[in-house]
Amino acid sequence: METREFGDIELRQVREHVWEIPREGEMNAPARVLASEALLDHIGDDKTLEQLRNATHLPGITKHAICMPDGHQGYGFPVGGVGATDATDGCLSPGAVGYDINCGVRMMTTNLTYEDLQGHEEELVDALFEAVPSGLGGGGVVTGDAETIEDILARGMRWAVDAGYATDDDLAHCEDEGFRDDARPEFVSQKAKDRGRNQIGSLGSGNHFLEVQRVTDIYREDVAESFGLEADQIVVLIHCGSRGLGHQTCTDYLRRIEKEHKDLLDDLPDKELAAAPAGSALAEEYYGAMCAAINFAWVNRQLIMHRTREVFADVFDRDWRDMEMRLLYDVAHNIAKKEVHEVGVDPEGRPVRDSDAVEREERELYVHRKGATRAFPAGRPELPPAYAEVGQPVIIPGSMGAGSYVLRGGDQSLDLTFGSTAHGAGRLMSRTKAKQEYWGETVQDELREQEKIYVKAQSGATVAEEAPGVYKDVDEVVRVSDELGIGDKVARTFPVCNIKG
Amino acid sequence: MGFTLRDHTADVAVEADGESLGAVFAAVADGLTAAMCDDPAETGDRFSFAVRAEGREALLFDYLDQLIYERDVRGVLPAAHEATVRLEGDEWVVEASARGVPFADVDARDVKAVTYSEMRLAETDAGWEAYVVFDV
């Protein structure tokens, strides 16, 4: 069996694309990395593996802590990390969700073709940039009063339907129908609500963007048809999260855990893994607050999609409904959810890895996905009726010079990853180095001249920091996902217009 | 004495030093400003605030968190930071001020949050040094 060493961490190959850090010392479970040799070289290059090993110290972590093929160093828990903890005697970790609660992606399909759009790229990118708030201090599509914020936090996209920003069909094509019933707005601090007020419907900056894309490849015709995708079609991808409201919620609970559960925190190797014991008042409050922030993020992406529909209507001079601008799916990639999964247990009923199990039981777990996308196969009860037979759409954004992918939840995902796959290409180069290597305007010019991609950003520095060369090869990430059967390739898209903060 | 932006795969790290705790706090905050904007304008009015916490590291965390909050709520980029830190009973207190540059005057990008990841705050022969990772 092949082994690889990175610093003091040794990985043993379990099978192709599956590597394991064996359990030792204070680890509560082994850790696994799902990667090709080439991706593992990148993953081993920073502190990702150390952070993954640290994640196995979380109380009640079940089976393995897992790093997806696009994993990279984050803070505390690695980005691209999946950790399922026992919802009865494990823990719930804000650090394993991340600051941007329900950072996620949605894709909207249209009946336009690339040919319909050619000649309109400049007008479209300018109009989108004008209409969709982005960057720092760009405001939001809606400025909310206190009542509006409470309503959004409590009701998510149902608020957007009542306010005229969404349709029932949009709800039917969103994870959880755009609404977490467990949301408890009273557990979101006033500080967080203050920050959210003028950011409802805004992209922010960093790696968040809105992209008009064309479908270039179809890999599974039958699934693509169910998703409403065909070659040469124009689609829109929106990537952003819960903005300041979500960031503040994570920060608030991190500090409360530090004060109220110091004993648990002292046992963890990294303060950013901050976790509250399952069943504690704090865990319940964080879960309610997180679910409220999840609702906020869905509304955020919905308002941006609403604006996008209006822009298309202006630019193409017809009603957006005539362009069949439908939400394909909206899926979170920074989230923790109570989910029921079948796990192997030892004679004492403790969850263990499959090779040590004497029987299998269904357990309620907090599945933390930080920079990882839920990827449920057909048959899971959580899937919307539209995708119950084919599996859940998974949207994997690439960099602004590379393609993005639409996958569907794979048959092996429940066994290997608690129903999860990658969330993007994964960063390779630091932001500071990217600004030394690239110049924003040059990147924009090259993309336009060589690739016919029109990019518009609030800040040239953001373009440099997000240059295509700073990301891993998204094709390789998706190849590994597909070959492992955790997320199957359905279609590939290529950017046409991109706006960012 | 001042700050340097350090490499981090996805985020931004600030390494700073100062002759006093207050000076190193302000230097980290100047680094936070630099992570958001390469060239802040000389405009805007100063504002002041105070933060209390149970320890020095917690105080640094809460101070930077408060700056991010003030940024979003006031609609300004905080710049030109000043801070003094003292122990009051069993609580640490920072009295701070910054110049709030209106967003309209700058080309700035978001930093989401301060993190405890790899945070270091230590006394040296010359004063204090700190290392803070921010989530971008």
C-alpha cells in the first residue's frame, strides 16, 4: 500500500483517490483525503492536513473527518472539510461551518443561446454591474427595517415570495425550499442584524461573483435534460453568502463558546474549532441562529437573481418569463445540518469506521460542510420532487477563466462523504502573492481578448486576487469527484460575463 | 514598528509590532485596513470606541471585530488607527479611535471577519508583536 508523508503526517492509500491519516493520540477518528496524486501534492503544501487532523479531535466525530478534492488551508477546520458529529453526545462547531454561513451557489437557466447573447456582452456586463450591489459598502437590493430583517431570518425565501422577489417555482428548486424551519431570529445578535440591514441582496467581494455562462459540454444527457440544461444554452451562476450578518453570527458564537465552554475548547488543538456540546443551550441557540443566517443567505442570492432577471429583461427587451429564467438549484457549501445517516457501530453502540463495525444503525448527526457541497443521490427524502429521481444538482464554480460544472449527487456519496462533494476549484496561491504576480487590468484584457470573457469589478485588486492562475485545476477536482462516484459530471459551462466586488 | 501582510492560501494574515500593547493593536488594525484598501484617502472624520474583554488576545479579537462592525454600520473604511490598552480590575480595556473614510472615496474590498487561527500576541524585548489571520 502506498504511503505519502507531508511533514509529520503520514497518509496511507486506501484505494485510488482515497488516502487515510490513521487514528492516533487524541484523535477521535481517522481522517481521509479524497484526492488524486496531483491534488494531494497541493493539499499537502500548506496546513490543510494539519487542520484536518485537528478536526478529528471534535467530540463525537463519526467515521472520519474528510477533506474533499478541492481542500485547502482555512482557519481551524480546513476549507473543503466534512465532519459529522453525533447530534446527541457529540458537538456542534461554528468553526466547522465557517464565518460565511450558507455561502453557496445558485444557477439559473434561460432559453437563450450563446448566439443570442453575442454582441450584447458589454452592455450586459455593464448593466449587471450597475444593478447588482457588490464590493464594500455597495448597499443591497433592499434596505431592511428591523421588521424586514426579522421576517427574512424567520421565513427565508417565503419572505421573498410575499415581497414579490421570488416565485413558488423558485422555492421548489432551492435546497430546503429556501427556508429552515429551525431558524430562531431571537438568537441572532443585534450587532449581526445591524450589519445585515444594508446588505440584503449584495455580492460582497473576495471570491464571490455573478457570472453569465454558456453550456459547453453535456456529459449525461438524461440528467441534463431533467436539470433543463442543453449545449450552447446561457445560464447564470451566483456565488455569495450571508454577508456581515452571517460573519457576525459566527464571531458572536465563537466568543460565547470561548467564555461558556472553555473546558471543551481547551481540549481542542485549535481555538477556531470552537464547538458547543450537543444538547447544551449554546448548541441549540447557535443552531437556531445559524439556520436564521442560512435563510438570510438564500434571500440574498434570491434578490440578486431577481435583479439579474430585470437586467436581462432590459437588455433583451422582453419579459424574463419569456426567456424562461428558472432557478435550477441553490445549494449551500458552508453549513451544518442535522441529518440522519447510517453508520457502523461497535458492540457498545459507538460509531466506528465500517471495517470495525459489528452492525449498522441510523444516527442523527450534525453534518458540517465547510467549503463542501451536499451531494445527495436519488432517493434521499430531502431532495425536491423535481430531482427525486435523478439526484441533487451540485454546482461547482470554477475560476473566472475556467469552466464551472454541474454535477449530481453520486451513489457513493452517502458511504464516503456523508453525502458531500467539492465546492470549487480550491485556492492554490495566496492573495498577497497573487497581487504580486498579476495586475487586475491585464487579467481583464487578456480574458476579453483571448477568451471572450467580459469581467467587471469594483476593485482591480480583487481581479488580481481571483486571477484564473491562483486556483487549482477544476477539471481535476471534478474528475476525482466523478470517479469516486460522490458527484457525477452532468454539464460544463464557460464564462461569458463576470462581475465581482 | 508597523505591520506586514503575510501569505495565507485563502485569506490574509497581518504580522505587526509596536512599542506598547496599544501600538501593536493599532498596527494590526492598520494591516486590516491595508488588506481592504491599497491606498485609503485622507478624508473622513475620526470616531472613538472602547472594548472590554477577559484577556489580551480576546481583547485584540474583539477590538478588530468591533472595527469590522463599525465599518459596516457607519459605512466607512476605518483607517489611521490609534489605541491604548489597560488592565482594569480583571478586565482588559482598549480605548480606540480611527478615521472613517467614506466608502465613496476609496476603492476597497471586504474582509469578512477576524479569526483566532494562528493568532499570536507576545511581549518582545522591543515591545509587543502580533499575528492575526483575517477571513476574506
